[in-house]
Amino acid sequence: MTRAIQVLLLSLLINAHFVNASTKAFIYPEYDNIFVNDLANLLSTETEERIKEYLQEVEASGTQISLLTVSSLSAYNAGPSIEPFATALFNHWGVGDAARNDGVLILIARSDRKMRIELGSGYPAFWNKEVKHVIDDAFIPYFKQDKYEAGIEHGVLETIHTITGKYPDSESGIIASAIRFFKNLWNQLGFWILAIALLIAGVIMKLLRHVWRMRPRSCHVCQQKMIRLDEQTDDEHIDGGQRLEEYLQSVDYDVWQCQNCQSIDIYRYVSFFTDYQTCPQCRYKTVSVDTTILEPATTSYSGLKQLDYECRQCDFTDTETRTIPRKSKSSSSGGSSFGGGSSSGGGASGSW
Ligand SMILES: [Zn+2]
Ligand SMILES: [Zn+2]
């Protein structure tokens, strides 16, 4: 072999080694939420939601546990061993509280047939053995039978039990599953249930009030039976402001008259649903409110609106400006980001 070829081969070898080393950098998957990222699609939507609820509950009590499934480690420039990637990803995401370092990352690589429970550096070494038991006894027996969904749910519950000392409330039992059922129903149909309930409540209230309004009554002067006058006749007994209230449908008046001594009782029924307000000047419920948005509220700034009041009965008018509260950001209550925790490689692995 000539020297030139030797140099060429050597440089290729160094170069190849160099290239290989640089492509070794892991690719980190983006997370959708901090609880479950089922990138290998091993879970049905229902099971995924259930596991999220368990982990949300655990997070509410202070510990972040995150589940990630991937199809293969190689897609992330990782493997064949799962440990370096699990540790690096744990630290990249920052699982768990930054001060306590109590995060847990459950990583399952399906086609590599490997999994790892990576622990934050706050867990003393004896925890490695504890989570090894969870892997061997709760996850792997299912995985060996290709029952990934059941194995993951069972394993996550056992992980929670091992780490926190108890199972999440929403674990099992008739009451828990009933609660879950209604929670799901509420999530899907909440608005309609509320709307229909309000409608039914409104109809019942109206009915009850009608019965109450029409109840027979006797005269407090002569104790004889009274009759309710019809709308035309009762107008003669109420004043202009009251007639306007009836016209605006903010208040309804009933006039009862004794058939014996002709004495009059007037009853006032304020409407459940009216936009009119009581006038501070003439006391009739005849003030209309007109709202003008001066500056709409955003998620960063509160807005401003102008309210114009005008009484239809008297000359009362008023104007005021009010702030509109800042819009709240999409309400994913807590659990939207990792706490910045780190791992120094603690935990346990298994394969099947
Ligand atoms: Zn009477
Ligand atoms: Zn008025």
C-alpha cells in the first residue's frame, strides 16, 4: 500500500469517526402536554385521557410524572441502549420540580422492546430498585403479550403508587367510574346540559309563579272573595310609570278587586329576564342600558366599555366607563409546563 493511500484511508477513518460522533446528537421530541405523549399510538383516546387524569392528580399534589411512548429510539438518534436518551430527554424537558428534583419520566420504546423509568436526582439510590420492581411486575408481563394499552395503564398506576404511596382517586370502583362518566359527559355536553337545565328551571319558575299569582284571595276589609281584573281594566288602576313598565315587560301588575266593597289590591311582579334597571330618580324599572366597547380586552390588557343609562319614564340619564377584565389564557389549569427538574441517570430499565 502506498503512503498516499494510507493517508487517504486514515483521513477517511478520522472523518467517518468525526461525522458519526456529530450525528450522535439526540433529537428531542416536542411535548404536547406534560403528562402523556403517546407518540407510538399505543393508547386509545379514553385510556390516554384516564392516564392524564391520574397524572394530573399526582401533579396537583406536587410530583410531575410524565409518560412518553416512541416507536423506535433510532428516530431520535438514540439507541440501542435506552438509558442515555432517557437521561438526556429528562434534562432537556426538565421533568419535575427544579429544587426537589422529584420528577419521573416513563419512556417506552415499542419496536426496541425497551422501557425505562428515569428518576430525578432527588431520589436516593434505593428508589432504583423500587421502580425496577414496577417495570418487571407491572409493565413487562403485559408487554410480553403485546397488551401495551393495559400494561401502560397498570404500570403507570403502580408507578404512582410506588412514588407517592397511594393510588390516584380516579383509579377504579363504581363511584369513580360514574364520576368519570359524568365528567366526560360534562366535557362533551356541559353547555347543553346547562342550557336545558336553565330552560326547564325557567319554565318551572314561571309555572309556579303563575299558580301563585292566580291563587284565590279574600279582601282584607270585608273578607269577601276578590277577582283579578283583566289587563285592559287594570290599566285604569295603575299609573303611567307602571303602564310603561308593563309595556317594556320589565314588571307585570295584577289588580284584584273585592266584589263586595270594591277595594283594590295591586300586586307587582318583576320579570326574571329584563334588561331594564330601576331608575334612581322615578323608581320605575324603566332605565335602558346601552353598552359601547371603547377598547376590547385582550389577553395582555384589560379593555374599556361605556355604559349609557336612559330612563324612558323621566329625564334621568347617566354615563359611565368600566374596565373589561383581561381575557384569561386558555384554561388548561396547571400542568402546562415542566418544572425544570434534572436527573443524574437514576432509575431502572427493562426489556421484553
Ligand atoms: Zn271587600
Ligand atoms: Zn326615571
